[in-house]
Amino acid sequence: MTSWDLLYNVLRANFDGGGSREYCPLPFAREEGQTAEGEARYEVDRIVVGVERHGDGMQVKFHKHDDHDTIQSVHADLVIAADGASSSVRDLYEPTERKYAGYVAWRGTVNERLLSEQHPSAAEAFVEKFTFFHAANLQILSYVIPGAKGTLKQGERLVNWVWYCNYAAGSEQWRDLMTDVNGKLNTTTLHAGKMRPEVWQQQKDYARRVLPPQFADLVCETKEPFVQAITDSISNENIFADGKVLAVGDAVAGFRPHTAASTSQAAYHALLLEKVFKNDMSWGEWQDEVLNYARRMQKSGVEMGDRSQFGKHPLA
């Protein structure tokens, strides 16, 4: 269990020397962007708009997020699409539906020390524990993750919670939840800081009515919650353009959070790719392993979620 900011900064340090030095030292001495294998460059805020065959490789076209008129391009021997469950690169070759599952995950964090000082019974229930509460049509869970700058120091960590609640697709309740402070209707994620105050107050009131007091205290102490719509997506293929374009991670399959497997899937794909590049595995074997793993985990996530939220047992 970790935090996304710590994971991101550790990976950036290893990839191109980027990220914040406050999270971890560089793994080895080198110039910015230089690795033992060559140059590594991480460009943020880019949107890919096209991938086309160009000679022996591929040409990737993109623009900056705030400049749609200036199209840039880069030549690549191999394009690896790691752009998530809504992958635009994958959809150029294998359009894949991202289907809403009928419920969302409310998420948030509370400082460990604040919880200990103001709600000691909640701290006792959650710190150094992986705590669940189940009821009809809802599940909430909690665990501790690193705090600011990746600290693991006791008292400075964060208590993270995830609360699954049902909202029918397209319903008035769902639209009300996913409409942000600017009046924009979001379909997959309502980001931290974008929730309308009246919606958050309604959810806190609901927490006091249906959750154990420890979980209710944890939810109500959260300052900036966010919401993730739970979706299912899985691609039938993950090798395109005669092997010049690959889909990896969530671009292959977007798992439900119950599996806690999305980051593991991406890492697994990377480790398997190393085997291919070292000729220890064929491309066909790589694709079979990636797709078979995706199907198994996808099925498992659907079963866990449907059992939790809708009472559908897979063996019933």
C-alpha cells in the first residue's frame, strides 16, 4: 500500500532523474535525462492525436493540452500505449468500451496525527490495520499510506479510505454527484477540489446515518474528497500495426479497484517486455500471457464488485 505521488516520484527518479528530490535520491549519478541505455525524456501535458506508419517505424502526432493548433510529431521504432483505460492510442486500432458498473468510489485521506488526537477510537480502528465495513449496497475500507513527501514516520502518514456507493447510470443522483463546482458533468472522475459543497455535506450526513462512528469520523474529517466512477474495460488485442504498437497496463484492461491489481498489471507487463527484448519470450507468448492475465483479473473484479454492491454471488 502506497501513495500515487510517492510511486510517481520514485519512477521519475529512475526514468529521467525527474520528480521531486524530496521523495528519494537519484538511484545513480548522471546528467538530467541521461541513463546508461541512452536519453530519456518525459514530456507532460501532451495529447496524442495520431499514430501512423512511417518507414520502418511509427510517427506519433501530438499537441500540447492548451495548444490544439500546433501539431508536433516524433518518430518511434516502437510505440507503447500506456495511456489508461480510456486509451486514445489503443482506440485507434481496437475501439474499446469503458462501461460504467453502476457504482462509484468516494475517496479521501486524513492526517494520522489529527485522527489520533481528535478521534482516538477511529485511529485505533484504522492505524496499522486494513479495516472493512460491509452493508447492503455499500462497502468502505481504510488503510494507512505514506504522508507528505513520501514520509513513513508514524503520525505523519495519511489514513486513506475508499467508500463504494451505488448510483444508477444517468440517474438524477449520479448527475448531481458528478457535476463539479464549474457546472461540468464528469463521466469518470470528479477530482479533488471540484466537488460542490452541498454534495459533500449530503454525503457526510449520509455517513453519520449508515456508517460505524469510526468510519463516519474518518469521512467527515476529510477536506478534499474525490470520486471515481467504477468502470469495466478490456481489449481483445494488445499488439497492433504489425508489432509496432503495444498496449500495456490499464490500456489493456481497466480493473475494478477491488482487485488492487492495476499497478501490478502495469509492472507485470513491463517485466514481461524485458523478457521479450532479451529473447526469453516470443511476442506471441507475451500477448497470450498479458491477455489471459487481463481476462482472469477482470472477471475476478466484476465478481467481487457485483457481490459487494448488488448481492450477486458468482456461484449462486
